[in-house]
Amino acid sequence: MLKNTRYYDPINDFRRRVARRLMRTVFGSHGQPTSEPLPDKGIYRILVCHVSHSLGNTLLLTPLLSELERIYPAAEIDILTRSPIANDVYGHFFSVQRIFRLPAHGVGHPFQFFGTLRRMRKIRYDLAIDADPLSQTGRLLTLLSNSNYTLGFSSPKKHGEITHAVPLPDNLESKGRRPVYLLRSAIGRDTQADYPVPDIRLAQSERTQGRETLMRSLAASGITSIGRGLIGIFANATGPKLLGEAWWTRFISVLEAQYPEHRIVEILPASGESMLSSRYPAYYSSDLRKIASVLSGLDVYISADCGIMHLACASDVPTMGIFTATNANEWGPYGAGRHVIAAYGKEPEEVAQMIAAMPELTGRTG
């Protein structure tokens, strides 16, 4: 039977077959692929490979760590990553034992790169997880591990045999949910149950210090009361997600008219420069956990889609993520008190009215 020439690409097909052979030659086999469920008992040493290094991607791995702690409560988790903030984000999970930090550019730091891999390979794991559905580097690192079971997504972009390959779901794009779906599918758990949300595991002492810091910031601007609540605004973003000061000025004017007794605090970007002409009390820090602590002291957080939005979600503050350019199904917040504000093509006044109607501001719970 002839292949359908409309969909068959002989060059890409040849490239994929060559890649698979090379993977088998270089890495060998990590056990035979199986359709049997991954055991939910007897797994105590787990390696998670996740090379994405942005703030958002780093935080969106934490739901998988929460799920691993739930399913394998007696296990020890190691993480192999390129993220420079991995210790701040993952280091407060009780089950996380080691964080293997790869350099951002391995070619430029070969001794550090191969030294880290050598330390990782000294440990015999029960399970190694390739958590990213697209990264071939993550698959390579998983295959380099010494592990009884290997778990990852199957897709045309993934090469190398693993014991448990899960088809990439068409109806679930969420970056935070997909790694949890991967684990649940492999074990045979309910993939429709509520998903863990991003979590940076703030201690109560950190939350207390964050709220106290906000109070000092208000006092420095001559504000002696939090009024009906604190609204935090982060007005920065990258590329087409950046809304600009004029947009935020129009947005905030509507919000202030609706809620004159609320206080607005600006969360400053890494540059340390106000995006709102220093009109409001502000907070700045280069320390990720201190920023998270301050975010946790807010009553509502508002921003465009960005890493700090994911940090707010992970700090358990009611979050309004404004989406004007990126895919909200993929990057949007989820879970109680975390809202996607679909602002595609809308004026700032319309977006402000959408947020003003949210229960976290109106006080309605029904």
C-alpha cells in the first residue's frame, strides 16, 4: 500500500529512523518498553530531568513534585536541571534530596557539565522521569541515568526507548498539569482529578515577614492603613506581552474608581525601575523567596502573563493573569483563586471591569 504523499515526509521519516538507531547505539536500552502500569509501590529513589530554565517553567514543575510526594510519600527525589533558581524553588520540598545543576550552556562549561552528569550517574534510581514533552535534551539525560524504570511522553520529537511512554494528550496543553498527567497515566490513576497547583512551599515565617514588609512600604508613602485590601500590580512583561504604562494607567483608573478603599502596591521588575512612574508604594528585591513572601501578603495580584505571575500562583495569592498574546490554555493559571483574564483584543477599561467583577474583589463567594 502506498503511503499518503500528502502527509508522508520521506526526509523527516529518514531522519527520525536514523536518530532512533543512534539513540539505541549510544545509550542502549533502559529495559523493554511495556504497557504494564508503573508500580505505585517499591519506588524510593526518583530522578526528575527538566532542563527548561525560565522562572515560569521552573515553577510549573512543582505540581509534579507535589504529586510525587502524594503517590510516593516515602521516596527521595533528585532533580537534574539548568534552572539557576532551582534551589530556591525546589529546595523547600521535604522529599527533594539533591539538585543537580547543569550549566546553561554545557558546551562552554564542559567540566561542570560532565562532572554533574558523573555525580548523577553514581546513583541507582528506581524511576527517572523526562517531564518535558518537547525537549530532546531531557530525554537524553533520562537515558543517561541509571534507572530501573524510565517515564516520559511519546511524540515525534522524542527519540530513545524508555520503559513507560505516554502519548501526549491533545486536550491538555497546560504546562503545569501535563507532567502530573504523565505520572497519573503511567500508574493508572484518575487523570481527571484535581491537579496540584504550583507551590514554592513558603513557611509561615516568610509569609509574616512579607506582610510586614508591605506595611512598611505603605508607611513610607504615608499610608497608615491597608484599607479594604492590598492589590499588587506587576506591570512588566517580555515581548508582545508588555502592555505599557499608558495601558496600565487606563486600567488602574477604572480599578481605583471601583475600589477607592483598596491600596495599590507596585511590584518592581529586575531592573528596579518603576513601570508606573513611581505613583504607588513599591517593593523590590533580587531574592526570589523574598518576592514570593511579599506576594503572599497581597490580597490580589494582577499582571500580564509572565514569570512573576507564576510566582504569585506558587505563593498562594489570588492571581489575575491577563492574557493578550500568549496561549492561556498552555500558560494560564489554574486552581482556586487563580484566574485567566482573556483580554485578547480588549481595551484596558474592559479588562479592568472583568477583574473588578471577580469574587476576590467583590467579596462574593457564591
